[in-house]
Amino acid sequence: MDAALYLLPVTLGATPLDRVLPQHNIEIIKEIRHFIVEDVRSARRFLRQADAQFDIDGSTFFELNKHTSPNDIAGYLAPLAQGKPMGVISEAGCPAVADPGADVVAIAQRKGLKVVPLVGPSSIILSVMASGFNGQSFAFHGYLPIKPDERARKLKQLEQRVYSEDQTQLFIETPYRNGKMIEDIIKNCRPQTKLCIAANLTCDDEFVRTRTVKDWRGKAPDLSKIPCIFLLYK
């Protein structure tokens, strides 16, 4: 197996691995013993799902999250520089997309080290596919401001981009604030603007629905503890 930085997608929720990940990924995982992970506990759990006999105790884990210092990140790729394959594992979905893993990938690219992205579920791409919105031009903005006035201003800016640039706008919220986000969208966006809510993608209770802002009023489901992506379009 090539010495490379393998970007290892994981499930988006409680989904069987064989539903969303190819067997090729599992075979790659079995050969890696050095991992850069967003959370060690969830990474270990994922590896056990991928291979019940996986040698967890014989593996090394480097934790990479928003608290990790740049100096620490710079040293994480030492095994790869020595010719050993390494894997990057996010908390959910594809590593390095809306994820701190992008930092270590950037370092690998600067050093001329091989980077291999593997196939897996991306909530961003899946939500665009299912929304019925413009898939030729879209922008993901991560989390919007929390302060009401700043959030209202941001929502109106994104909505304006929908109309001026013909571009789908995507963003997320912490699950326990999903209800408030829906309220704010309904309050601040035009009645005819379309809102797609995509929740728990690839899971058994997956929810994806597109309606106008006007039609969402009084009809929003309780998504207070469920990972969601919100999409705006015209």
C-alpha cells in the first residue's frame, strides 16, 4: 500500500457501514496504524465497526480539533514522512470538509506528501442533490452568527446572493438551536424564497423537504437534536 495521507469518511449517523462506505475503504483502514482524528473515542469506535479485529492498542492517534496548536499539527505527519500510511478521521462525514482535518492536509500538500481522498457520505453534497436547488453554483457557510441582529443581517445577505448570483446557499446550526434557526429564517427571508431542510441524511429517519419560507410557517418539524443542513434558493 502506498505511503499516503488517506482521508477516511465515516457515517453521518447510526448507519451500517456497508450502506455508505465501499469495501475498498475497509481494506485501506486495515493497513493503517497511525491516525489523525477529531475525537479519539469516536475514531476508535469507527475502526472497530470497520474491522472487529482491528488492533486499536497497536495504533497511534493524534487528536486534531479547534484546540490543537499549529506546532502540534506540524509534527503529526512524521510517520508519513518516514514512509508509513496515515489516516484522517472526522467526527462525521468526509474529513477536511467543514472540518479541522483541512489543516493537516494543507501541510501534507506543502510538503509534497501524497494525499488520497476516499469515497464516502458528504452531508453538503447529499443535501444539494436532494434539494432541487442549483447544483452548478452553491456556497457553504458553516455556522451563522448567534447574535440576533448579526444573524438577521447574515441571512438577508445570503438570500440576496441567491437572487443576485443564482447561487444556492447552505449553512448549519448546533442541533439544539435548529428550531430557532428555522424561526429566524422564516422571520427574515422573503415569503417566496425556498428553504430546504435536510436532516439525518443516510439514516433511517432521514428528513429532506423543500418548501417556500411562507409554506414552512407553522409546519416545521421538531429537529432540536438532529444534525441539519439548511439551504436557501429561489
